[in-house]
Amino acid sequence: MWSFFARDPVKDFAYEILPDTQEKSGIWTLHRGKRKTSGEPVSVFVYEVAQGTEQQTQLAKAAFKRMKTLRHPNILAYVDGLETEKSLYLVTEQVTPLAVHLKAQADRGGAGELEVSWGLHQIVKALSFLINDCHLLHNNLGVWAVFVDRAGEWKLGGLEHVVPEQGDPSGVSLPAPKTVYPDMEKYDPPETPNSGGEKCRAGEVWRLGCLIWEVFNGPLPRTSSLRSLGKIPKALIPNYCELVGANPRARPNPARFLQNCRNPGGFLSNSFVDSNLFLEEIQIKEPAEKQQFFQDLSDNLDSFPEDFCKHKVLPQLLTAFEFGNAGAVVLTPLFKVGKFLSAEEYQQKIIPVIVKMFSSTDRAMRIRLLQQMEQFIQYLNEAAVNSQIFPHVVHGFTDTNPAIREQTVKSMLLMAPKLNETNLNQELMRHFARLQARDEQGPIRCNTTVCLGKIASYLNAGTRQRVLISAFSRATKDPFPASRSAGVLGFAATHNYYSVTEIAARILPTLCTITVDPDKSVRDQAFKAIKSFLSKLETVSEDPTKLADIEKDVASSAQPAGASSSWAGWAVTGMSSLTSKLIRNAPGTEGGAATEGSRVIRFDWIKGVSGHANQSQALEEMENEDEPVGDRWDDEDWGSLEARFHHSSLNKNGQSSAGEDGWGNDWAEEEADTTSFNKTLPLPEGVRLTSEYNWDSSAAKGASQNDLFASVSQRNTASTAVSTVRMEGGLSKAELSKKKREERRKELEAKRAERKAAKGPLKLGARKLD
């Protein structure tokens, strides 16, 4: 039983002292520690009675008592304590002595003036609290009495010598600092201190001046060194000179000193101090003031200390979003601060908030999240992306705001690697098909094609074969020049996913029609792509054994990013390239884009985009098209059944059997015209062949002499730009081909009528044939 009462109370203490982590701090030894239950980091000040004098023990007990009773944001916070016969344990928030902190900052290039200005502001405020509010004298102000917490904020400690201004009414007197430490005499003011009054306050202000000198110049060698300003900033010199003036009555009160330094041009008048003061009072600020503050904060964070951003700004941002209804305005500073966090800290603090933000219906919040996605996508796990984020993001594809649709398309490049089979190959493809076919904004249709090409490596083989050729072929017929260029580049960038049969039967015929495109940049890209594909066909023709190597990726599974790079410059060179760009070239220049406010959104690899002189002209031309894109592709869906898509293939006789699905109808007739040229027709004797071009379109009248293709009609490329061969005294081959098609059509109609007539009399309600 006696052993129970003889137990060491230190073993039952709720805090553990970490080994080999001690620093000397006056009469105390400072250790790093942690709470045994939660692991929360703390600092533990330890005083060993056996190693100190009777005066030091008296001071340690006085400091222990003061720490319990004094509470102020700028005074070292007391957490717990333990007093035994052998030692005293004083547990506080985790801090570092100011001298150690300044030395570490000097090794990294020195502490910035912003950090020092806020630190001095805090110490002066704490001193003002003691003198003006508590009527106490610190009597121990110096570098040794200041500590720095994790956020870089300075805390006033060293309360061993704190006494009432008018003396202790109990009659207990504490020894003066210089009686315990003789070298402290150099910090005493020149006047002889009385028992109290203004001179004692003036002594506190004098020691504040000594602290300022040591912060900028290092340890004070002697009292006379205060006359040498050293590295003290110019903005602080007038106020510093007042602190160390010979006349004690001329020295300002700490509150007055703080006010003087906060005047315009003063050392404490800067954005960092202003931001800190606002954060301290943010709970009582008006919503409009908070909105403005967070908007300005984003620009200032680059100059703020890293520790301050992590441990003070970040908690306030999270609180403002959770409880203050700050909205989208906190996103930009939040992601800036997130750069300072480790992966583990980001997962704990930022990710839960981001997931919650995606469910918001606020458009400003949604578009900010999409614009900043590259900063946090790497921290999101696949389960969260597919179940909590993607279902909310896809609503942006159908949003009435074009900016949100645009950013949603761009964000898919970042989300695609984390999407599961269903979301990527079915849900996303369904939305992409609708956007490319029906969206009224040309830049969005263009970026949809771009994004599809960039994420092709993540699609499974079945989806690639069903989607890519059809989507890129559709893009080559878009009225928007950048979309046609994107379709050509899409073919080139994903060349390794096509078999030689598909290249010969489906891709090259499509690219050939683009060689007479009205836009020269599109034609240039088409010729490059054709040469690339032809070289592959020639390689296989010369050496059939290379076929397996060329088609090795056709049926491959999803690959990492960058697997489909090519000469087209498609590969992403950096996530920062996923930003909207304004193309404002002068009208009339080749490759010039829309001007007068016409905004063309494009990815970095689209080059030489040409457009209209103004947006109204572009919209008018799109409305007057003979075959609007949206009408032609209303029933198409990349995610549809394979029955709606038939691959072009070669039959046993080596003849091409092009699929007659909805994807290929647009260019099937043009292909029929060109294939008819391959037939060898007997020519009458003496007949000469002459090759001429049909430039009878209205656009040809204003065409440039240097670029004949510039006058070609955008929608009727194949019919107006086909080189026709005429025979003197007879019909041209094109006319013969057209006549044969007309005859074939009439034959089919006659057979159809015969079949219907053979079925017997019409049933009730059936439509009567003419």
C-alpha cells in the first residue's frame, strides 16, 4: 500500500518529453514533447530544483504561477503543469526560442521584414497589455524572453520577473534580473529606477528598444552600441530612437509606439500586418469585407511566410468556407496555400473540403474548381473521383453557360486517368458525342475533339475502334476551321490505334477531302497526315512482316499518358497549357482568328487557326449552312451499339466495302465521285484530255491570286474543287457517273414499288402510294 503513495507523479504525467531535444532558456530547460494520448506536439519547460539556487527556485515558482493566470493571444499559452519537490514542469504550445528561429532564418537567407514587422507588433501589443491593462512590469524583456510558434508568430514569455507596477501588496519581492545574471546589466536604462511610476514604464520601453536592436543586429555587446543603428530599417529608425532616448519622459508608451509605427509609411504599415489584424477580427467582419479580403489575399500570399500560410491562413480559409459562406472566393487562396502542404496534410485538410465543394450549385464555385483542378487532382483517389466528383462534374456538359461547358471539357484531360470503365468509355463518350455534334459554340466543339485525342490512350480498345475514326471524321466537316484542324491532328496523334485496313479504306479518303479545304493551315496539316499514313502503308507493302509491329497498339489496353504523341505536337507539354487563349489577329491575315471580341478557346497544339472577321459574320455563316452540323448528327452516339457502326473492311476479293452507317454518309458520295475516276474508259481516236478546275463559286470573285484554295466553298469542297476531265465532243466522266447514279436510283424505286404492290391490298390506315 505504501508503494502506491510513493509512486513518481512524473510517470503519470499526461505528457512525454522527447529525448535529445533541449534548449537552454534562462533558468529553464526547453524540451520538445507530445501528449501521450493524441500525440499533439507541445513544448515543456523543465526546472530542476537541485541544480538551481534558492533565488532561481523562487523565480521558477513565480513564473509557474504567472503562466497560469495570464492569458493573452500574444503571451506564451499555458497548457498544463506539474510541480514536485525535485522539479517543475511547465507545458506550453509548441514554440522555438527567438534566437534559434532567427539563426535558422539567417541560414536560409534571413528573416524577411514582413515577418519581423508582425513579430514586433505582437510583442509590443503583449507589452502594452501588461503595462496598460494589467499594470504589471515585465522586467525581463529581451530576445531570450520571446518565442516563435509553428505559424511564425512571436509570443512573449520569460515571466519570472513580472511584478505589479506599484509593488507586490503581499510584500514578497523578487530578485532583479541582474542579481541572477550579472550580464543583464547592459539592458538597464541609464536612469535609476524608482519603486514605481513613469520611470518604471520608461524602463520597459528602453528594453523594447534593446530587443529591436538585437533582432536586426544580433547580441548587444554593450549599452553604447545602441547608438549604432546597424541594419535597422529606415522606416523604423525614428520610432526606435524614441525608445532609447536619454529622457525617460520622452519615451512613448507601447500603445503610442504601436500607433506611430502603423501610420502610413511606418514599419508596421504593410499588407502582412493588415492581413493578420483582419484575420484576428474576421468573425465580426461584414460579409462584403470578407469577400474583398479573400480576393486581395490571393495576390499577397506569394510574399507571406510559408509557416504563416500553413498554420494561420489555412485554418481561417477552411473555417470561412465551412461556417462563413465565403463561397468561391476562398478557392484561389486555398489552393495557393495548399502548395505548401505535404501529401498527407493535403489529404487531411484540403481534400474533404474540395469534395464538398463539387456538390455546390454555385456556378462561380464550379468554374473555379474546374480551372484550378490541376492543383489538386493528384491528391484525389479514384474512388472519390468516380463516386463523389464525376457525377457532379458531368452536369457541366449540359450547362447553358458556354464557359462552364468549356472548362468541363478541359477538366476531363485531368480526370480521365482516374475514371473507371463505365464513366470513361460510356458516360463520358456519350457527352462528348453530343457536344461535338450539337454544341453551338465552335471552340467547344473543337476542344471536345482535342480532348478526345489526348485521352485516347486511356480508352479501351473497343471504344477506340468505335469512336475515334467516326469522331475525327465528323470534326473534319465542321464549319469551324479550328475544329477541322483538330480532326486532322486527331488522326495523326492517334495513328498507332488504326489498322492498315482502316487507314486505307476510311482515314485516307477522309483526309483527301481536306486537301482542298478553304483554310490553308488545315490543308497543310492534312498533307502532313496523309504523308504519315502513306508511309505506314508503304512500309507494310515493302515488308509485310512489319504489319504486326505497326498494329501492336490497335487492340492494346489503356496506356499511360503520352503514349500517343506524334509530329503533330499533340502531347501535353504541361498542365499549364490547359488555359483559354484569346486569338485576336488582324482581319485579312492568313491564319487570322476571330476578332472584335470573338473568343477562340483552344489547346496549345492547335496552330494557325483561321476564322471570320467578326463574330456576327461567323454566326451568320453558320446559320446559313446548307447542312447544319447539329441536324446531321442528332441521332449519333459514340456509346451506341455496334450495330450502328460498321467497320470498313476488305472482302476476299480485295475490294473495299465501306460501311453505310450514319458516321460515313457525309463523305460517302464524295468518295463515290473520286472512285469513279479510277475506271479506265476507252477514248475515241483523236480525242484529247484537258484538265481544268471548276472555280464557279461566288467566293472565287474575291479570292487572292496567291492562294486559289482560299475561294473554295467551305461546305461543298468536294463538288467545287474536284478536277474534272472533259473529252472534246462528249460528256465528262463526272457527268457520266452522275447519270449512272440517277439511273440506279430510279431502278431501286421501281423495285421497291413492285415489292409493295406484291404484298396485296393496302391495310386500313396505310399510306397510299402515288
